[in-house]
Amino acid sequence: MRKRFEQQLAIGQVAIESTYISPKSNNALDELLAALKAIYCHPEYNERIFSILENYINSGKKKTGRTGMDLWCIFVLSQVRLCLNVSYDMLHNLTNNHRSMRQLMGIERDYSFERVSFEYQNIYDNVTMISDELVIELNKVILEFGHGEVFKKKEDTALALKSDSFVVESNVHFPTDYNLLWDSARKCIETVAKFLIKYKELEGWRKIKNWHFEMKGLMRELGKASSSGGKRKDERVMLSAKSYLKKSEALLEKLQKELPLFPQNDQVDILLIIVLEHFMILMEKHIDLVNRRLILGETIPHEEKLFSIFEQYTEWVKKGKMRPNVELGKKLTITTDQYNLIVDYQLMDEEQDRDIVIELYERLSKKHKITSWSFDKGYWRKENKEKLQQTIPKVIMPKLGRRNLAEEMEESSYTFKHLKKKHSAIESNINELENRGLDRCPDRGIEHFNRYVSLAVCAYNLKKMGRQILKLQREANERLNNNQKKLRRVA
């Protein structure tokens, strides 16, 4: 059973509404807390946020039983983690020690009263309950709150949009065929070791530690031969590769022979068998790739390559940069408005920037009135520009390649140059978004990767709103101080 938040204040409990956040603060956490407090204190958006949280987290669960973490606490913790780009360990520390954050969560007590604290596992289990679909719904409401209540955007005000992409890196090491083969073999050996712990009588694996030791040694020997120079390098690489492949094939052959003999007495055993079969397939694939690349000298087609055996959604992305020249992850396109809020974001699946423009346009043109929209050259395609120009007055999409006279005149006009210069502001938005956690995703699996991106966008927008809220409070305080000074002079 989960409540939205604790309605009845306990003795000594500090009210969420009275959380003090200094208007002079430029701290990222204070800006986030200011936005969260504003949403909590606004009846309409408070209700909408909690309705979404209840629909996704409490759906299908009984309203009786032991009380779990409040929905408000879960929401706050998920945003703090991404806003500060911290680990769960640091989040655990902040939850139990940061007074302003605890007060906003509704768990802070005055001194001498019983203290509420959370365990690490409790925080992890609850925060990971949030799904990507839930955060997408929350983002819509938060964006409406930012436009309507924070930046006071009028309903008929058109948006000036900017779109650009960057790479959100997966939590993977740099892939080579031989170290991916080692990853596959290592996971096979570790899975067999779990059987040996459970079934002491299992025979044929007395030297399992030796398998691990020799495979790792041969992998490192091949890596050293490949990366070093000197005379007869090709001969050394060939010799190391043959030794490594011979050992790998022997291990795979043994696994295939012993697989039918492993016990299948319960669900855990069946799951271990499934895991073992999965990594055996990957091991066989990479034995073939190492053989073709290093022994036969073939060039492996890109579509046959795998860049991680764990995060298999990972893509090899080249964006034409000097450093880094290659990034491992997925491309993310964001679209920001004149208030620097992210109004749309899209993870691309083996797509180029120019491939998503029409889809992006159709999605945003239904929601917002658009006065201008700027892109970089990577988004250019003749059909894309013509489609956008049908309804958008100013489309800034520099041509990729040689320009004709009309295009040269258009791109040299004052309006085009002015909006093109303004487009560079999105680079600072991307940099801040990377500081909100989107430099590298530590979560595992494509579902968690998607959720992590959505949470980072949500935290970014909330932080931008919080900065504006604190700015307005500072200006109001300055006006009040100035008026009081005038009154004192008159008196």
C-alpha cells in the first residue's frame, strides 16, 4: 500500500510547504527543490502528477497491507539522482542527511523527535519502479507547468525551436572481437560455477579456475601483441590468435558436451541453463569473428558486429568529431524552445539526424504553434526543408553540400544568420543535460536506458524552472527592499 504523501502531520514533522530554499542559491539541488516545491504547492498540477504516479505504480495493487514509500518520495528521489548525476550510494546519503531535501520529501522531524531514515536497498527498489512510460507522462505535465506557471507563456505565443543531437554513451568497455569473446567465455564459466556451488557432486569441472585463468591470459597476450609494434608483429598476432582460438574452441566443445548433464530441478536451474545457452551462442559467434578477422584477414561487415554482449542495443556512432572520434551508445535528438526547456526528445535506432525530421515535425506541429525552427547541416534534406516551410515561417536548415545562388542568398540574409547564431545556445543545453547524467548511462538494459534518458530530461526541465523561480523571488525581494528604503527616506 502506497500513499501519495502523508496527509496527517506527525508530532514534530516539518511541513513540505514550509521548506525554505534560499533565493540567492545557484546550487543545482536547490533549483530542483524549488521547482518540486512549486509543483507540490500548485493544486492542479499536484493532482495531475499524483494521478499519473498512482496509475503506473499503484495499478493492480491492493490498498491494504504494509505501507510502502510514499509516491512523492519516490518522485523526488528519482529527480535528485539525475539532477545531481549521483550514484545510489550518494542518493542514500543525501536522503538521510540533507535537511532541505528531507523536508521537501515530508520525512524531516524537528530535533528530539523520532528520525525517519531509509536503507539503501529500499531507495533502490522504489526508484527503479519508475518506468519510461511513466516519466514520459510526467514530462508532459511538467512542461505545461513550466510554460504556463513559471515562464508565463501566453497560449497564443509561438515557440522558437532548436534541434540537435548528441550521443548518450552506454556503460560498456571499448569492444574488440577478442575481448568480447573473453566476456562470453567468462560468463559461461561463471554460470557453470553457480551450478558447482549448488551441486557439489557435479563432475568434470575440477579445473574450472584454470579455464578462467588460461582464457584470460591468452586474451591479454593477444591484446598485447595487437597493440604493440616491432618486427614480425603479424606473426606474433597470428600465433597468439591461434592459441586463443584453440582454447576457446576447446571450452565451447566441453560446454556443448556437458550442457545436457546439468541438473534442471527448479526454476533457478532452468534460468541458469538459458543464460548459459545465450552466452554459448555469443561465444561461438565471436570465435568465428576472431578467426575471420585475424586468421583469414577478412573485413567484417558492420551489420555483423556486436559492440557489447551485455548492452546489445549499443551502436558505434561517428559524428565527425576530432575527439572523441567514436562514441558507443545511442544518439539522442533534443528540441528546445526560447525558454531553454526541452519540448521533445527522441532516441534514434540506427538512424541519421535527417531521417527523423518529418516525424519530429508531425509530432510537434500538433502540440505547439511554431514561429521558427533551427537545425544544423546533419538534418538537411530537400524534402525535410520543403515540408517544414509549408507551415513554419522561418526554417533554418543549412544545406549540406554546394549551394546554388538562391540558397546562397537565403543563408546570407540577416534573419537566417541571426537565428543560426541563436541555434548555438542548444550546445549549452546539451552540455547541461550531460551534467544531469546523460554523459554516460550506468543502468543496464535498453528499458532502463530509455528510462534514464527520460528522467534526465525531466530533471533538466525542473532545474531550469527552479532557476527561474528563484530568479523571480530574488527580483521580488529586491523590489521589496528598494520600496522599504524609499519609505524610510520619506519618513
